[in-house]
Amino acid sequence: MTYTYFNRQPDFGFLKTHLFSMVDVALPMMARVPFPTMVVDLDSDTYGESWSASARTKIHRAQQEDLAVDRGSFLLSDILKMFNPRARIKGLRGFEVSDFDAMPYIECSAVYYDRVMLCGHVWLIDEAEKRAMLYVNASNHANEAEDRSLTGRAHYFLLWQDGLYLRHLGMQTMDLMGYEPNSADESLKGVYQWKAGTHGRTEVLYHYYPRWFYAFRTFRKKLLG
């Protein structure tokens, strides 16, 4: 299967899938699946000022703590090591480093406390659209058992710092990749609350799958629960 991202001209392909397209069109033999998300505008001089009082308090407190932000593709492996065990608990495959070889430009970031990675982000960058998508959002759940509040503050701090960095790179939109606050999945409620703290705006993107592949994918998901 060949994948494209942010495709503004999706077309039919028997072995082609278009993910996170910003256009809504009907394509013969392709299944169109809405993907609700939340986005934050980065090209405003008041970036971050409209975030919730709770989010800004957590960020301010994190600034007073000995948290260190690091960036670079060398972080990808360690971020995925945090992300994958949680994904597999939910019945998801997770990611391998090689999965990102065919992707467009990515940016990785992480927050450390006392040399321990608390959380990490992998951003999928579309330079033409000046858009960055939070493709992987990972948390050190072992550390959460010791200090959940510190890890929570680290997430807010990293997201705020990422926005500043992405704006420096020329990005105008920070896409938090998925926002369904009415989801029945209890494990996601905290994640959606974290995203809502940015007071971003909602958008709908679209995935386009070949119908045969979408039917197989749906059947497999039901089979595996």
C-alpha cells in the first residue's frame, strides 16, 4: 500500500491510501472517512495567551522546574519505545523507526527530568501547507506511577515549546491529530482535555482508502476487538 499525506488532489488507486487530506470529495471505489481534529494557529503574536488558565499555570510551573527540552530525529527510537507498549495494550500495532522512512519531513521533541524522558512528540511536517501534525504523542507511564502531575506538566510544557519552535520553522498551523471529546474510550478523555486546554479550533480532515482495503481493515478491527 502506498500512502500520501495532506493530499489536496486525492485520486483512486487500487493500492493507494490518502491520509489527512484537507479536501472533501467523492471518489469512485474509494471510502472517505472523516477525521475530526483540533488545530492551533501559530502565526499569531498572542500564541499561547488564549490557552486555558489551567494549561498556562501548568506551563508556568514547569518553567520553574528543572525540565529540559531536546529535539532531533535521534529521539525517534526512544519516543517509540515509550509509545508502543501502550499502543499494544489497546490492540494497536505501534510504530517501527522504519515506518517513518517513507514519510515526509518529521520533527521529534522530548522533555527530560533528571535525565529521564517524561514525554515525546513526533510531528509530521507539511511545508507546502505550513502545517505540523502531532503524529505520535508518547508518555513515560512508568514515571507517571511515581509523579503523574510532573509528567502532565511536562506534556503541556512540551506542546507550548513545540508551538514556538514550529512557528520559528515557518509553520502556521499546529494540528493536534484527532479530537473526539465524546469518545467512549475512557483512556482518551485526558488526552482530549489536554488538547482542549489550547482553546484551538476544530476541523475535519479525511482519509481515503480503496474500498477493498477499507473493508478488510474494518473486518480485521472487529475480529481483533
